[in-house]
Amino acid sequence: METINRMIVGYLLNSVWQITVMAALALLCSTFLRRTPGRYRHLLWVLCLAAGVLVPAATVGLQVGAGQAGDGAHALAETGMHVAISQGGGWSFLSFRSHTRRVHFAAVLLNAVAWSYLILLALRCLQLARIYRHTSRVRRLACERSLPPVLAHAAETCRHLFSIPAVPLLCSEEIASPSTVGWRHPVLLVPASFFADNIAEEDAISALSHEMAHIRRNDFALNLLYELISVPLCFHPAAALVKTRIAQTRELACDEMAIRLLPSGKQYARSLLHIAQTMFAAASSAKSNYAMGLFDTQAFEERIMNILGMPQIAGRGSRTRMLLALALLSAVSLLSSAFSLRVGADTTSADMQRFVGTWVTKYKGQTFITIKLKAENGKLGGTCIHVDRVADVDGELIPSSEQFVEQEIVQAKVSRNKLDLQIGGHDSIHFEFTLRGANNADVLAIGDPAGGDSPDQAPPPKIPWHFQRVAERHQ
């Protein structure tokens, strides 16, 4: 479980800066592509979203694949956090090395961050489920009505222009503008105002052609896909910006598709303005976030300017610019995975496990001290069984009794290969435990460091005891 938590936190740490870098670069490239068709800018932001999800995941995957190669890196203490810099691993098929900054978290903080993120993901999934249910409800409440001749003719004209099968037109009281719903069998929801006999044919054709473009592009299904793959990034403000730009550029792309099939771009723009004037007064609370509505994004002014500037943005250098922008974004995404943060195992816990087990020391073949150490809840504890009296012979403490007592280890402090043990309560004994190998250690009984003068305290020896681990380690 600790490994999974480290992977989750590693994904969060890397995504915080990697997505920010990619979103900033996408904004720069979008400016570079401002005179290119909207579908190119849409593709740029879709690639940015995909990179934002995949690059942090690939970074963590590469770190896991590298195994424990960097675990022995030199550790530095920085404001209470151990950081190590290691080089190696990375993309094995490329010539550059990855530069990884290893960060260690306390176990409690690591678990808190990981579980908080998982809870946030669950809440986001519930939110998406509610939105989808609301969209389904809007679809169920829509009803069939006899189409006015103007609306029927506009729908048939648009269907032929876009070469798509017949799409049901349903009347809905829940929406303010025409919207497309459904990914397998899409339907076109039309507000009740469109069923009035006084609607202009140009307005009807302009509105329906935009929705037919959504159907031709399968935007409803793609929008669902973008929402699902962006769930891991629901905590990141830059991800919200990317999704907004995807929605806005999608509308630009549909406008451009509609204009190419309609006689006049200016008439299309005038129709959108007229429809907006008559429909923006409708309540927006009933709008579904999944339905492909005519005015669902906050980029209406940009859309009008884009429509009027269509002759200028269709220049010959558009595709070259798009390929350059996509190549730059892809290259930066690849490079960003080589500079990453890695959440290492808790060094305190790792050091603690080095002492776990049963340790004994003997005098003339007879065991007179047995220390049993075990790790529970991130702490070392256990018991010590020892003779009740020892004697100092030339600086070495040797047993002077055959009576044994058992005391609890009340405190254990680990510092790399040293362990300070406090055994007992009021008349405690302190052992300084120093590893000399995988299963060997030197131990000094240093008495009570507080300076107590209890006669039960052993005098500090000059020669350490030699302990050996005799039992298997256990977690």
C-alpha cells in the first residue's frame, strides 16, 4: 500500500509543474496559430490535455521501472525533508538521462495526501455521473412535435449539406438554444421558440448547421471522452483552462465547417447574433454540460471575429504552423518527463526495519541479554530479557546473577545505523545500539542520561557487548 501511495503522490507532484508548463506552452502556440483554422487550435488543446494526463503517469511508470536504482543516492537534509538527487534510468531508447529529485514524506502525510486525492477523484466521478443523469433526463423529457415548414426545410437542407443520416428533432423546454445529445444515436434538441412560425429560415439553417457539424464531428462522444480522461487532473487549475479552450475551439471548428457549406459567412454571423439576442434571456440553469449547445461556451465574441476573418485564416501556411506547434508541444512533453520528482520510501521506516528481530549476547556460551524488536504503526517497540545484576570487570559488564527480568522497551530512536533504546520505566536503562553488519551489532549500556543516581543503574562500560540477530526479521 505504501508503494501505491508513493506512486499517487508522485503523480500529483509531477503533474503540478508538468501540466502548468504544457498549458503555458499551449497558450503560446495558440497565439502562434491565431490565424489558422479553429480545428487546428482545437487539435493543439486536445493534445495538451492528453499530454497532461499521460506525461505524469509515464514519469511515474518510468520511475517504477527503474526499480531501486536511485535508493542509495546521497541524502541531503533540507528544512526537515530529505532530498536526494540521482541521475540514471529514464527513457532507455534515448541518449539523455533523467534527472530525478527524490522527496521523502512522513508516512502520515503520504497517506493523507494519497487518500485525499482518491476521495477527490470519487467526488469528481459522482459529479460527472450527476451531469450525465441530468443530460439523460433532458433527453427523456424532450418530445416530438410537428415541425413548422421552415424548420423542416432547414433541417433537411442541413442534413444534405453535411451528408449525415436523418436526425430526430425534438422539442425541449429544458434548453435555451439548439443542442446535440447522444453519441450512439444522436438527437437534436430544439427549444420551443424554434417551433414558432415566425422564425427566419436563415436563422434556422445557421443554428441547425452548427449542430449538424457537432454530429458530423462526433463531438458529444469526444466531449465525454475528454471529461473522463481529465478526471485525474480535476485538482489542477491549468487543466480547467485546457478544457475550456477545448470547448471554445470546438465551437470555432463547427462554425468554420458550417460556413464552408453555407452561401454566406456574414449571413451566418448575423443569424447567430440574432439568435443570441432572442435566446440569452432564457434561464441558463437548465443547461447540460454534456449537450453540444449553440451558445454553451463563453467565447461568442471570438466566434464572430473568427467567422468574419475566415478568408484570412485559411492561408497556405496554416498546416505548417500547426505541425510546428504540435511538434514543439510533443518535444516539451517528452523532455518534461526526464526532469521529475520521485517520492522515495520513508528512510526512517527503512532504517527501522534494519533493527527488527531478536538479538542476543552471550557470556561463556550462556545468553544473558535478549532484545526483541518489532515495528508497529511506524514505531519500534518490544521487550528486553536480561539478568537482574551485572558486574564491571575491567570495563566490561558481565552477568553476576542467574535471575532474569523482562522489561518493556518504552522508547526507540533510530538515527541511520544507530538505535537508542530506553528500557524500563522509572529506573530505566539506556542502550546505545550500533549496527556492525546485517546481523551483528555493538551495544553500550549508558545508564540514565538524565543523571539519575539509582543504585540499580549499571555503571557505563568501556567495552561494548557484541549482539547477534538470531531470529528472522519481521515487519
